[in-house]
Amino acid sequence: MVPGSGEILIITTIADPEHAEAFARGLVERKLAACVSCLPGATSFYHWESDGITRDTEIVLLIKTHRDRLYEIERYFEDEHPYELPECLVFDIAVLSKSYRDWMHTELSGK
């Protein structure tokens, strides 16, 4: 294991599999993310434009990338995310395996 050197994990949610797959594929194709894992079956509860609590089934996307891609990812979210107000939570990765870190950097560099 090695200390993180700018690697981040971004979490977002998308309602349907088709949009989730297109969003994830676009991030990887553009080299904005090394990997995106789509986890189906999340149930979210929140207030949205009503007095009651909304309950939705969503897909959680785990986006593995580097901090230097954050500005481009923010633009991508604005242009491509299907939600009016998308969740975009960014976490610094403190420690990861050296081999995974090296792979991430290779994927993001396009080499």
C-alpha cells in the first residue's frame, strides 16, 4: 500500500441503467476516470419539490479518478448528468495499492 497522490473517488447516483451506463462509459472514454463501478439497487429518501419524502431506486456510481481531472469532470456533470441537481461527492483516497495507483495513472494518461 502507498499513500494517495491526488487520487479521488467521486460518488453520484443516476435513476436508470441506460443513463448510468452512458454516463460511466463517457467518463472512461474521455479519460476522465480510470474506472466507474455502477452499483444498482440503492434506495434513496429525500425531500424534492414537495412536502413529502421522495423514495427512489437509483444506481450508485463510484468514479475512480485523479484530482487533476476534477474541473473537466465538473463540466461533464453539467453537460451529461441526467439530473437537474446531480450528487457529486468527492473523497480523497488516503491509501491504495501501488499496482492499482499505477494502473489508474496509466489509464488517465492515455498511454
